[in-house]
Amino acid sequence: MSHRVIFSLLSLILLYQANASKSYEPKVQAFLHPIYKDKTTNLYSLPLTIGSNLRSRNFLIDLNGAAPLLLNCATAAKSTSYHSIRCGSTRCIFANPNSSCPKNTTNKPMCRKNVSTSLTGRQVNARLLRDTVGLLYTPNGVYSMDGEKISTLTLTCTDDATALKPIPKAFAGSIGLANNHLSIPSQLISMYKLPLKMSLCLPSTEGMKSYHNGDFWIGGGPFFYLPNLKDVSKIFSSTPLIGNNKNEYLIDVKSIKVSGKTVPILHGPTKICTLAPYTVLQSSIYKALLTAFVGNVKMAKAPAVKPFSACFHSNGRSGVPVIDLVMSGGAKWRIHGSNSLVKVSKDVVCLGYVDGGVNPKNPILIGGFQMEDNLVQFDLKDSIFSFSSSLLLHNTSCSVSRLFGYLVCNAHYR
């Protein structure tokens, strides 16, 4: 029986059970929106429809960015549902602006707030606005509904061209997912009374050969990935998130093991970052990992390809040592060959880690490639980071097709 047929049957069963109560109306269990991977930059984006008359555009995912949305203000104002937020209004007060509003004036200025992004080394002066955002959602963790749920949210834009310049041209702007009350996930969680959690399942380049979307979840599980019909959260391992005043996503990696043998590392907070295509390591950690990996891999060496230092002639990726990130509390994030070796040509793969220099801000910065085809969850209430390790080991991936609920409904009611 094909995967699509299995998925359809499961969806129909869920719809039948809901109908049996004579009160079936799809409710938001979680927002479940596609994630795209850009082939040129190897970065990830969310296709978002901002405003009632504008087409969907791709917004770069800035996992640690504090701006709920960062785009050009002139572009934002083209929306027919755009509304500026005035100083002193309820929404402005909610945003906690950096400066107080002038008193004794009827002509209130626009509400502004300084926000941080991962793309600039300084605060960005942003203008607050109100507009609609459309996101797909799931009533059960199995399929996405066909129609987007439209919500009116507080967003940000900027007139600062230098702040927008680092955003690659492939994207219309960036969406910040830092843990603060103004982020789009936080606003939606509050609005729809969802669990204070968000999850990412980044698509891989290999997965782009067929169905290339990953998944962005706002709210809790269950999380179903075809053809594995078990809730993926059942295989989660977890470790505490480390708090800081920037609301970044940091974890405590106690050690790294290659084929079970410990690699010496410098200790410090490990940052999770979707803007780094590959994991970046402090020089001494990188060299130790490189030595251990090369000493255990069962593939012939190939000439190095920048930005990588160790490349090999591919033989089906057999004989690839497993890399374990050992976390605080003992949890292990197991990184197998699909998340260690980057395919750079038909017959050559390279170890997908980058030397970050002698004194980086974080000794370990986990990049997007190492997270691909892994479901990772950020529990923002209890400050817990959970991860599945590679879904490929469970005969599935982040790039599974989701049968839209509307198609299932049509089949059910014919």
C-alpha cells in the first residue's frame, strides 16, 4: 500500500471520528507551515503572505532574531490591510517601546522599537505596524488544512537600508523567532491558546528531489511523519535551554564523541543557529574533531573543497563514524553520515563542519545542515530543547508530503 493511501486512510479515520461527535470544526492543534531551503545560499525560509493584497514571499528564518518581521517599510505599506501603530496605543505599549511617547499632543508619532537581529551587529530602529499574516495549520498533527488561518499581528519594518542589506536577495525580509513576547509564534500561541512550544524540521537538499518542504510547527504535538505513524515526540531526547538576556537558543554540550571516543572541547554555551549553513567550531575543537573523524572514516581521501578541510571519495557513505553531542543531563544528539557529510560533487563528500577561529563568541554553533531531517523542539515555557536525531533512521524525513485536509474532506463528503 502506498504512503499516500496510508496517509489518506488515517486522515479519513480522524475526520470520521470528529464527525461522529456532530460538531466537527477543524481547530488549530498547531500551526504547521512549510519551510523552504534556498539552493544558492543554503539558508531556510518561510513563505508568508503579509497583507490582504500581496502575494506570498519568502522570509529568511532568523532563529535568534528579536524582530518579529524585518522588511522594508515602503514595501509593507503597500498592503491594503496595513495599519501603522501610534505611540501610546495599546499595541505600542504591549511592544514595550524604547522611548516614552510625547505628552499633550494629539498628533501621536509612529511607535518605534529597537530590535536585534542575527544579521547586524547593532540594534535596528524598527517601526511597529499591524497587518494580517496567513499560516497553514493542522487539527491533528497528520495533515495541513488547505486554507491558511489569517491572523492580525503586530509586526515590524525598518527604513534602515543598511540593516536590510545583509539579507540575501532571495528573501523579502527576515522573520525572527527569538523567545520574546513580540515574536510571531508568541503572539499566535497567546491568541489561539496553544502550548508554548515551537518546532523546526529543516528540509535537506537531497529531499528536494521530490517534495522539498520542511515543517515549522507553532504549538505542541503530536508530530506525524509518513510512513512512520508514531508520534515523533516519543523518540525525543531533551536537554535544558540556557537562559540569557538576549533570548537566544543556547544549550550545554558537555562533550563530543566520534565512534564512542571523546574529543576534547572548550566549554561554553552552544548556540543553535539557522543562519549558519554548517556547524562552526572553535579551532581547537574543529582540529580535534577532524583528526578523530579522518582516523575512523572508511573512505579514500579526496582533495579539499572550500569551505571544508576534509573530503572523501563517496562509496555510498558506508563506514562513516557517528558523531555524538553529549548534552547536559546525559542526552546524546547522534549525528550520522547524512548530517556529517556534504555532497559537493557526484563522487565527493566533505565533512560538513567549519573552522570558526581561535576566539569565536560560542565555541560550538550548530548550523542548519546538522539539523536537517531532525525534528527539534523549543519548549519556551519550561526552557527545554528536544530533538529526534535523524528521521532517516525511521524511514522518513522532514520532506514528507502532507495531504491537505480540504482534499480529504471532499473525498469524505462525496
